[in-house]
Amino acid sequence: MMGSTLSQQMLDENRDVFEAMVNHRFVEDIKADRLSNEAFERYLVFEGAFVDTAIAIFSYATAKAETIAQKRWLIGVLDALANQQIAYFEKTFAARGIDPSRYDTGRSDVAAFRDGMLAIARDGGFLDTIAAMFAAEWMYWTWSTAVSSTAISDPLLKEWVALHAEPEFEAQARWLKAVLDEAGETMDPAERKRLSAIFGRAQRLEINFHEAAYS
């Protein structure tokens, strides 16, 4: 693994779990334009609830960031989460008549994702959070880019996919990647391995979280 960037090491060492997520039935159903309304709406409620947790996660990262440039970027991320992402869910819930209180966001598979990702940010260092969010955002950008060119008949689902394939989201995923790669240049192998394991843990949490949309 010597000579590879930290992000590439993470992708190589977690190839199986990453491929399992980007080829998850949730993604395949969107690609084939067959995701049921029930699954999409259940997913939206669970994902909408997680945005609140994501604000806490990126707040920990902002507090632990090592440079003012990193803090500035992360403040921008927090602004987008609070003022754009949450607005998308509010609009979508209203448009579809979704009542989030009718869904169990405390169920074990959803709570495991929320609590697991939050624990990484709360209990770990700055790069722990970056590793976990790189796992999530690189995964979303990868499959959304692949799916965005397919025919998606549900306009709100199409918009959701497009949000994760647009240049702004790509820039965020690439920023996380660049932070890891820069840090990885002077990092000892054991620390690289530890951060790679966090990438894998986050990916497994994502798989179970997306499975929750179906039941």
C-alpha cells in the first residue's frame, strides 16, 4: 500500500463494503426507476432526521479543525446543511404530505447509523470525522453520478439524486479526500490503518441504514 494516497488506501482496503453500498438495492431500484414511494418516503424521513445529526457531526469537526481554512470550509458545510438540506426535506415533506412523526426514527438500524456516526465525531479526532464523512459523501457522489443520467420519473427523487451529483457536492467530497491525502503524507502506517477502518465502519452503517428504507 506504500505510495498510495490515504483516500486510495481506504477505498482499496474497503472495496467490498464500498461496492456493496454503491450497488445496494436502493441504488439499483433508483437506476431501474422502480423504487417504491413507500421506500423513498421512509428513506427521506430517516435521512431528514439524520441531517440534524450531521450538523452536530460537522460542528465537532469544526471545533477540532487544525486551521482557519478548514474551519471556514466547515462553517460553509454547516450553513448548507441548516439552510439548504433541511429546506429540501421541509419542501419535500410538504409536497408529498409526509408526516415524519408517523415513522419510527428511533428503530435500531436507523439509530445505529445516527449514534455510530455521531460517536466517531464526538469521541475521535478531527481526521476521524473526515474519514467517516468521506466514506458517506464519496459513496453518495459515486452512485448519484452514475444514476443521474438514467430516467427517473419521480421529480423529487430525481432532484435528490441531482443534489448529490452536482459540482457543489462533488467539491465537498473532494475536499474531504484532499484533507485526508494531505494528512496521510506524513502519517504512520498504523494511523492510516485505523482511519481506513473508520471508513469501513461508516460504510457498513450506511448499508444497514439504506436497508431500513424497505421495512
